[in-house]
Amino acid sequence: MTLTVEQIFTEARSQNGYLDEPVSDEMLHRLYATLKWGPTSANSSPARFAFVRSPGAKQRLIDCVSPGNTEKVRQAPVSVIIGMDMRFFDQLPELFPHADARSWFVDQPTLVESTAFRNSSLQGAYLIIAARALGLDCGPMSGFDANQVDEAFWSNSTVKTNFICTLGKGDQAKVFPRNPRLPFDRACRML
């Protein structure tokens, strides 16, 4: 299958509802096997992904999201919590072996936080692009209580929540009309 920019960007839409079609374990493994190759600074790879599918886990997540996101999470075959491991630098001896990159982050909480947030956000975007390339629809969202999600899903870990994205086959009847985007001359500068 030849993918086009249109399939991944201009024709793809954020989803508000999903068809009752499951997403297989194989597809989730394939999704991660694809997105993990997207670049991050110093190959830091701080994102951690919690694929929420079971009824109990879904209910725990529903309890954490805003009312406008409740049905999206309920209908989606999978919701992915994109987290950021605040101890990602402990993996750097393996992931970035040609320099002592771990030492750059030890006792540098501001640098750790900005690096984890920036790069896990990139990895979350790679997840969306890879999902669309693999034929899944996505619904990224930020309407949730991050502390509550952390407690429910990352308790006793070094991971904090960045954002949530629903996955599945979207119900096109629930997609809103396309909103505009800023034109080049309002969003870009040529220097």
C-alpha cells in the first residue's frame, strides 16, 4: 500500500466516536514497532504507552477525563495514555552509548522535565502518524486530570502523563466539520 500525505494529514481527522471494531494486540505491537523509530534528542525515548482496553481500565480512565471526553474513551476500542518517564536518562547508557549522556541529566530536574515533555510529545505525534499510516483513526485529547491519571495508571513509577489518544476505526458521522488552520504567512517566518 502506498501512503500519501493526504491519508496521514490532510484527509485524516480527529475522531469523536468509534465503530465497534477491535484493535488487535498484533496491531498495537506493530504500532509501537513503527513509532519507536521516530527521532528524539539523544535517543532519549522518554515516552511510555499504556494501552487501555479492558472494561475496568477503561472505567478508571473515564473517571479521570472531562465530561466531553467520556464517550470518546468509552467508545474507543483502545485509549493510549502517553506518559513520560522522568527517569528516562537511566536508559541512556543503552540507548545513546557513544557518550555519557546520563550524566547530562542527573540532578538537573528542569532539564529532565523539559526533555521528557518535549520528546514524549514528539513520540506521541509519531504514534498518531504511525496509527494513521497503519489504518487506524485517532482522537488526541488533553481534557483530563493528569494527577488522577498518574495515580490510576502510573502509581509507584517514575512516569507522568503527557496526553491521551483514542484509537480505532472512527465513526465518520461523529466527525466535526474541518476547522481552519493558520496560513503560512501567519504561522511562519522566512529568515
